Amino acid sequence: MIRPCLLATVVLAACSNARDAAPDAKPIAIDSASAIDGGGDAPAGPDGATSGIVLNEVVAAGAPDWFEIANPTAADADLTGVYFSDDLTPAVTAGANVAFIADGSHVSGHQYFVVDVDSAVVGFALAKDEALSLWRDTDGDRKASAGDTLIDSVDWVDGDAPAASSFARLPDGAGAFATTATPTRGAANQ
Ligand SMILES: [Ca+2]
Ligand SMILES: [Ca+2]
Ligand SMILES: [Ca+2]
């Protein structure tokens, strides 16, 4: 069942190493949609007890680009303090693109959360050969830093996520990433 879209915002981290830069708040379209089929709990992400959410799907040749977070667990997952980057190690890469998901955002148990990644919205987009990492701002300094916790990451090369396709976990929420024929924004991967 597809539920109505809702609007939320992301707060831009102006630059991962611009300590004193005030973050901008810009709107981003996010939708929370159908429940994950099956209902079984998938393995937790690398941060284990911190959250069971995973990066579930990436569209890198979209208009806009987007990625999907899945919550395969039954528990609500708080996304306050969660940020994403197009670099696998944003805390050590000078100038890495980083954007925070809006405080107060959450993804309910067995639900999805979609984030548009567009230059006009978050200041960067995803390329055909790139990566995406999802972090929790464990040290609370509102930027990518060594004390933060990796939630999940995905790396793809040219051909993995071409136009009209996505790079997604199969089986949904739990499997390895593979190229799909049909993006499933806010719904179970197929
Ligand atoms: Ca792109
Ligand atoms: Ca931090
Ligand atoms: Ca999906």
C-alpha cells in the first residue's frame, strides 16, 4: 500500500571541514511508503544496536537521484542526527559532500524513507561511479567526524546503476546490492 508523500527537510552541512559554517535548511521531498513484505527482521546494520536501518536502494542516474533507507526491524528508527555522504570516509576526505536528514525524521518499523539527492536541494548529486555512506553523528558536532558511527554504505561502479534502473538490496532489506530493472521508490525492491 502506498501512503501519501510527506515533506520534510534536510539540513545541509555546509562543508565537512568548515567547522563554524552555519548549516542551511532547505526543503527536500521525502516519502514514507509501503511496509516491507515478509515482516522478518533482517540483520542489523554495522552499527548494530544503534539502529537496524540499512541503505536499501540507490538511483544514481535519476531526475533527481535518490536513495532509500529501509527499516527491516519492528522498532521505529530515529533519523535525528543521521547524515549521508557521497564519500565512504567523509571525516577524512577534505571537501566531502555531507547532508543531514532533518531532525525529528524517523522511519517506522518495516517502512522506507526516501531522500532526494539533487544539486539544487542538498548541494550535490550522485554519479554513475560513486558511493554513498550513512552515518549517525555520534559526537553531536553536526559534521562528519571520526567519532561518528557508520550505519551502512554502498559503492558502485559505472554500469551498476544506469538510467532507468537502480542498485538495490535483493532480497529487499537484507541481500547484497544488485542492479535492478525497475526502481522501487519507497517500496520493496524487486
Ligand atoms: Ca546522477
Ligand atoms: Ca560528527
Ligand atoms: Ca525500494
